[in-house]
Amino acid sequence: MLMGIIKQPTMSQHWNRATRFPLIADVMPRDRFKTLRRFFHANDNHLAVPKGQDGYDSLFKLRPVIDGLRANLTKIPAEERQSIDEQMVPFKGKLRFKQCLKDKPHSWGIKIFSRAGASGIIYDFEVYTGKGSVPVTELGQGAEVVLRLAERFQETKTSSSFLTIITQVYH
């Protein structure tokens, strides 16, 4: 996590003499970190459904991490004022569902729909993996995402006023 905060032009520079960062470099040797990073898997590749078949999941390799994160986010006591919006996670590599949103500070990346409180804490999210990943009805893609995130919010709350208001806006 520190490597995401302490930016270096290359990963190896956290261990170089001139640019060494002790909180990272003292934890383990560079080559050990590279080996662990290379072989880290969150899901069993043998269980993956091939592309083009029913049940294919673009996020299969990360699905346990995403589901675990979402499950833990729902445990955070929710604020009264929340909003649902899209955000971009900057990404420059090759990815089938990489998006370009010109109005965002980071125009290229992974598009995520999130439900966040006024404090900025995210309580739920969905990763957009391209056309067909979000069922579209007569309401449109944006409305469907809002309704789905609002329904999950309603499941964790006893008050249905939030879902009622959102549903009335889109119907």
C-alpha cells in the first residue's frame, strides 16, 4: 500500500541506494517482493469460464478481492447523505474494458460506479467492464446502476425513503 502512496518512477527504486524508502525496503528484499508479486493469485485459474461462454467474468481473477472489499464496506455505518457517481481509477495498461472519459482528471482508466457519503467514504461500488456488463432497460444504463446501488443501500437500512425517492426520480 505504501508503494501506491510513495510514488517512484519504477518499483525497484524503493530499494535503490539513492532513492531507498526504508518502510518498504526493510520489510523484504526486492527480489522476494518481485517473486511474490509474480505468483500472487486471488482465484483459481482452472475454475475460470472461457471468454464467450455464459458465466464469463472479466474480473474473475480479482472477484474474491472485490467481493470481500464490498462486503466490508457495507459494514461501515452509513451516513445520511449519499450520492452515486462514476469515477475513474487511472490505468494505462492493456485492458479490454478500459474507458476514456474526457471530463475526468484521469481520462483513461477503469470506470467504477460508486455510492459514497458526504465525507468521501465509499460504501458500495460496481466495476464497469464494458458493454453488456450493466443490464440496460428503458431507463438507461445510469439509472439502472443508480437503482441497483440504491437497492443495496436499502437492504442495509430500515428506512425505504432513499430508494423511494430515487425510484420516483427515474420513473
